[in-house]
Amino acid sequence: MIKVIDRHNNGITALFEVAAAIERKWANEWNSHNNLGLSKTHILLLDLLDSKGPLRPSDLAETLHVTTGGVTVLTSKLLKAEYIKKTQNQSDRRASQLEITAEGKQLLEEAYEHIEALVNRMFGMLTADELKTLQVIFMKCLQA
């Protein structure tokens, strides 16, 4: 691995501080403007079910990088509000799967508007090319 940041010049510390500050700002923006009553992970879960169709809880856990117990906690609120429903897996009748409901799709549309406004507040000063570069950098960091 190539050492590109000199610890003695506080490069690592500065990068850590910037990443932490962005994370805090994102969370503060989400929480202060969130009138949906759901966490970012709830919205990601709904988005997954909307884009991929019905999924088993274990598949959701793997994709969201949480435990199956974490999925149970997340989905209980969504099931109670009828944003998702539990159905039987057609290929394996012993297994259940979760799918988004019409109410969940409607909520997801509201969430997309909220997220778009949040992204504009956080990154609106960047050009389209800078946003694309930032996305590529973030994806590289996540895949490391």
C-alpha cells in the first residue's frame, strides 16, 4: 500500500476530521428536516424492496450490512405502519419474504424529495462533474 498521507503533517487527522464532520452534518440535516419519522436505514430498506422486489430478511441484512436481528427491528416498524408486508417465498414455501406496499411506495416518493433537498443543501455548491467524482471516491472507499 502506498503511503500518500504523512501522519506528521496531520493529513490523516485532517481527513478523519472532514469525514466525521460530513457524517455529523448529514445526520443533523436528516434529523432536523425529517418529518417522515423513519431513519435513513428504513428508507434504504424500502428503496431496496422497491428496486429489487420481494427479498428475504437475510438478503436485506447482507445488503444493508446489518444483522438479521437488526432487520427484525427495522422491519417491525415498517410492518406495523403497513409500508411493507410479509409474504411467502414462492420458490421456498418455508421461507418468508418482505415486499413494499403501495403505502410504502408513496412514503418512498416523499423520502426521495427529502433526500434530494438534503443533497442539494449538502453538495449544491459542487458541479455535476465534481459530484460524479465524489461519488466515485465514496464508492472506492466503501469497496475497500
